[in-house]
Amino acid sequence: MNSTGAPESLRGAARRQAGVVWWGFTLLTAWLAASLAVTPALAQDNPMPRPPQLERDVQFWIRVYTQIDTNAGFLHDQYNLGVVYDTLHFEPNATPGERERVVDRERERYAAALRRIATGGDNALSADDQRIKDLWADEGTPARLRAATEDIRFQLGQEDRFRAGLIRSGAWETHIAQVLANLGLPPELSVLPHVESSFNPAAYSKVGAAGLWQFMRSTGRRYMRIDSAVDDRLDPFRSTEAAGQLLAYNHRVLGTWPLALTAYNHGTAGVRRAKETLGTDDIVRIVRNYNSRTFGFASRNFYVSFLAALEVDRNPEKYFGALQRQSEVKFQEVQLPAYVSMATLEHALKIDPEKLRALNPALTHAVWDGRQRVPKTYRLRLPRDGTSWTRELLAQRLSPGEMFAGQNAPPRYRVQSGDTLARVAERYGVPVETLARMNGLRASGRLRVGRVINVPEAAPVMVASTAAQSPATAAAPAAPTAPAAAPPAAPAPLATPASPATPAPPAATVPAATPAPPAVAAAQPHAPIVAMGILPASPGGAVSAEVAQRESAEDAAASAAARTRTASAGPQPLSAAQAEAIGPALGPAADAEQNADPIDYSVAHDDSIRVTGDETLGHYADWLSVSTAHVREINHLKFRRPVLIGQRIRLDFRKVPREAFEARRREYHRELQASFFAAHRIVGTEIYIARPGDSLWTLTQHATQTPLWLVQQYNPDVDLADLRAGTQIVMPRVEEVGSGG
């Protein structure tokens, strides 16, 4: 270990890298709180320790958050945060290029000084060189100073952003405190949004994380609704409840709050691997000594930056003087009796559209521009303006023709060879930016052949031949307020049908009764399907497995690209605009993908793996490009004898390299999990006590909707293949996301 606490191997590695569930806002359901209460106490006496060994790091981040704004920054050593060489100040109107030249010039100046001091021996030093040497004190050996020439890093100040976050936090701090209390979680966790998003509920990161708590789509779907109509990540209230569930899960798996918080940034599997590699849960030893390709500056500093945010949040007057936080957001909620367009709701409620939009940030662009209806049973937030809205009262304000039994189904298109976003956008007569936004893509993004994308309902501009309307579509009556668009024409280049046309449901209404809501019109038929390339959309709250898998893959790819940029020693942001372009976090970007899966899918040094849920010998054979018989032979397994969870299996890598096998294995589990959470949500946990004779089969019968791999994720250290009577098993409670609502 070197004198800074960072091992030489770590320094070298660093250089080489160079029914959907909605919760009420006033309380959580009692059974969820009870399900967590039966676990070991989560709110410990001192849940967030502040070790003296990390104090210099905490003080560094306090200075970043309170002393310098985004027109200044520290030039510092990336391993010893007590060494801050200089504070650089920029003119507010300085361009990024001008700022970068200043940082590069000063970085080289200090690197030259370090080399000069390291080789100067007992020669007299200039006053500035002596100051630099004194920063290192006894650690400033010649070898250490020479190594430090490559570790000079720039950190942009965040005082102005942190101050703004403190002011914004008042709108939700009471709700956050209430959620944490109901879940039995430490109240200190309430400051995490300072680090994640500066309390900006509309924040997006470059890798696709969104909202106050910065959930990726793949992780967010475990707990929230994320589809074409609703993205609960952008709802500060519902995303807070999801964050509480994720943090409780991290703590359950990892055992301490410093590790649970680090996992929020680095991923549960990564932190569990660090814990097992070093044989400790001591956050100091892990931060100082753990060596991993993905455990970089951000992961090492996440917990200490959280402690700094906690210090500043608890003592705002000390650092900022008097501050007036925003007042608490107050509203009423009304559950929609049917699918209703936003334009209809605005007219019936007679409420300013901007107020509605501000109170309902989870509703997507597709809802606000009329392409999707507000879903049935959605709890719409309304101002407290004297009118007490109820589901029945709202239904009385709406005519039967304004309420629908189903969602708008936008036409979908399967990408063909030669298609680009620009070409498809031109074909459908919309700007490329609009088409990109409809599909969560960048305007410059590429389309993969075979991918299914949403397209506008308007007919394409370039008409080759008109697609015949499906019989069901032709027979169904048009919706009273929103007639179906004319069927888009089939572009000439398209060939075989991507999917048969789906008949519309029969036109039926819900009988009216007093005081029940008025009749609800039948769902508008699916938008006409172009016979050569358009597919029907996913219904209601669930999304298709294909969409979930694609978005999960995009999340993983974006995170990998961000890691590559970090590893290549890309420049740190030099302005508020550059920082916001990367993401809303007040510290450096994450080193690893946010991932709640704690399972390590890597191959051990002896070319073996441990079997995990939903894996078979056939999978291993496919990933290795060998026969199943060969895998059985090298493991001395009898024919028809199944492999057990936790069992060690040896592998043969003569045809496929280890890295390729690991990638295929991770991809399999990523797709498996994405498909499951496309139609299911975790809504709580319960404890199951193993009884004599219990087995894996018993567990599957106890929770029929919960796959074995998910049970294993909640119990990664339990030998599920050899259950002992009395063993406590955490069982996630899962609900299926229905096609309605």
C-alpha cells in the first residue's frame, strides 16, 4: 500500500483505464412497512459512521459543495483528497475551450513541480515548490511525488448547484422523511438526492438515469411503472418509495449502510464482490484498498460525498447563511374512472394545464401531446383549490364518449434494411427529433434492422401502395372525440409482414348505475396496422418483453460507454453546462451500471462457476459452443442428474474465451430479468422460515409468481439447495402488472 492509502495495483489499474402499484403520497401501505419490520432493524444507532480515516475526504467534498461555485474548481490529487494544489477561477463567460486550456496549463505546471521536487534532493526549493511539498508532509517521498504527477485531477465547484438543491428540497423533504420512517430506514438517507440530482426531479443523466433518485429504466421497473404513458422515475413521491425499497434491499444484501449507499452508485454485485475479495465490510478498507476495473474515483468517493452532503444539509446556515426552502407541495389525488385524454381532463377540470403538468411529472410527452390517454386508475394530482374531487365526481363531469376502456395504441414499425431515423421520419411527415423522442432515442442514433419503433398515426408522405384496413378495424365505430387516423400506407421497400393484424375488441360499454360512473366507451380500436412492418403496441401498464430487453440493453451500453470515457481519462466538466450535460450528480459520474442484481456471473480463477437460478447445463454448453455431454463429462455428472443452485461447475474454454462466456451469461440474465419486470413489480417482502423437509420446490410453491432467481437475489448468501430448518429466507412479494390501468 502506498502512503495515501491507495495500493499501487489500484493506481496502475486506474491509469490503464485512464396491475401496476401506485402508492398514496400520505402513507405507505401498512403491510409493506410490516414486511420490512420483520427484518433486522434497518435504522441502527449509528447507521452512517464517519470514520476518522475518511475525514479528509469528507472535508474535500464539503469544500466542493460550499466554497466554490461552477465558475471555479480544485486541482487536486485523486487519491489523497487532502492535497489540493490550487483553486482555479474562470470568467463566467469563458468558453469550455478557454477553461480547458487553463486547467491543462496548470496541471502541467504542477506536474513539472512534482518532478522537480522529487529529483531535487536536498537542493533549496522555491517558495511555491516548498508549499507543494508541504502539502504531502511525510507522504511526500520521491517515489510518491513522481507517481502523483499522473494523478492530478480537476473538480468543478458545486456551491451554486448545492444551494439551489437545498432550496428545492423543501418541496419533498416531509414526504421523504415519512417514507423512510414507514420503512424503518435511517432518516439520514433523505439527503441522497443532493448527491444524485441536486433535488431536481426532472433531471436526466447522459446514461439515461432519471429523476430525483436517478433510476435507470431497468432498475426502476422493479418497483415502478415505466411505459409509454407513465414514467414514475420523474415523480418525486413515487420514486422516493422505490428508492426506499432499493436501499432497504441493498442493506439486506450487504449488511451495512456505507456499503448499501456505495451499491446505489456502484451496483450491488460490485460492492458484494469487493466485500468478499477483501473479506471485510469495513468501508475504509474497501475505499482505500479494493482494486477493480470499475471501482474508480466515483465509487471510492460516493459514501464520503454523501457524508459531506449530510453535514451541509443538517447545517445550512453555517455554510450558506439564511435560506428559505420551498414550501411543501400540497395537492389532492383523484383516481381516474377510465382512460381519458389530457385535453378532455383539462376542459372538464378547468385547471391551468401548466399546474396539471407540474403536479403530474410522471405523465410522459405522449400523454401531454395527445398520443396516449391518461391511464385508468391513475391517481391524478390536482391543486387544492376548494373543490374536493372524487372518482365519481370526475366521472359525472365526463361524457360516456370521453371515457375509454383502453389505451390509444400507436402504430408501430419494424425497421427494414436501409432505414434511418431521418428516412422514417420523412416517410411519416414528422421532424426526426419528434420520432427520436417518441422512441427515447437521440436524433443522431442508428436503427437496428428488425427493431420495432413507434411511429406517428398520420399517413406517410411517400406513398407506394395503400395497406388494406383489417376487418376488425373497418367494422369498429370511430371514437366520438378522437376518430382513428387513416391507415398509414405501406412503404414500397417493406417485405414480409412483421405481425398479423390484431382485431379490435368488440364495441361494448360498461353499464351505468347510480351512483356508479357513467358508461365507459369501448377502447378505440388499435391504430391501423400497416400490413408490412407495423406491430400492435403493448397494453396498459406492462410493456412487451422486447421493449424491456431493448431498453435494458441500452442502459447497459450507455453505462459501458460512460465507463470507457472515464477510463480513458476524459476531461472533467469545466462548467455548469458541461456538468449538466453529463448528469445532475454533484460528484463525478458513476463508474458502474446501477444494477440491483447481487450475483457475480464471472468465472473463477480455476475456470469454474457457481450455478445460479434458471441456469442449466444446456445453457453452459451453448455459451461454450460445446455439447452438453462434454460439460457433463468434465464434471463427472450422471445423465439426467440436475445441477443445483450454488453447485460448482468446471468449464472448458478451448473454443470460447472466458470473457465471451461471461458476456453471454450476463446477457442471458439481463434479458431474463428485463422480461420478468416488464410485467411484474416488487411490492414488498416477507420472511419465510424453513421447515424440516423444505426444498427449492417448497419455495416455488410458497410464492408461485416469484422466480427462483429473484429469491436467490434476495438471499445470495443462503444455500437454497440445502435448506436447514429454521433458516430465514427473504421472499420478495411480487404483483403482476395487468394490461389495464
